[in-house]
Amino acid sequence: MGAVTALLYLQGCTFIKAVVLDSPFASFKSLVHDMAAKITKIPSIIVNAAYKLLKSTVKTKAKFNLSDLNPEKAVPFLTVPAFFVVGVDDNIIPVQHTFSLF
């Protein structure tokens, strides 16, 4: 999640001149759906319901919105060069997540 943290922090940042990002996910929601599809046979409608419950619980207890973990929305506002590194055999973050950030 370090790459995602960097992407979210860098919006409008002026003192960092370049960044290397290792396997960022496109959005937390899409990562949850991809991981669920990969390791379970749970229908996406159930995954959606579980995600909404998780999102609500986190918002209530941690005062944080999981929808804010969305690098796809942050990338257009980057003002520094970014070098994306991704492994084609990554078992956690699918390559498509990094590709969608271009």
C-alpha cells in the first residue's frame, strides 16, 4: 500500500521531484473484487454487500472512507514524473490495476 499512499500524498506536491511506485492498486474496491474473484466463488453481489458493510464499519469506527483509497482519481493530478513498477506474476495486485493508472 506504500505506492497508493505515495500517489494519494503527491497530489499537488511541489517538493518531491519524482517517484517510483511498486504495484499500486487502481482502487481499494476493485482490489477487493479482484481478490474475492481469485480466491473464492462468492458471487459479486455478495462481495458488494460485504464491501459496503466493511466500508460502513470502517467509516464509523475509524472515521475513514474506504472510497478515498482510489489512486485512479489521484493520478490525473500528479505534478511529478512517476515510474510504475509491476510484476506480471504478482499474486496480490493484478497487472491490470497498474495499467489502468496510465
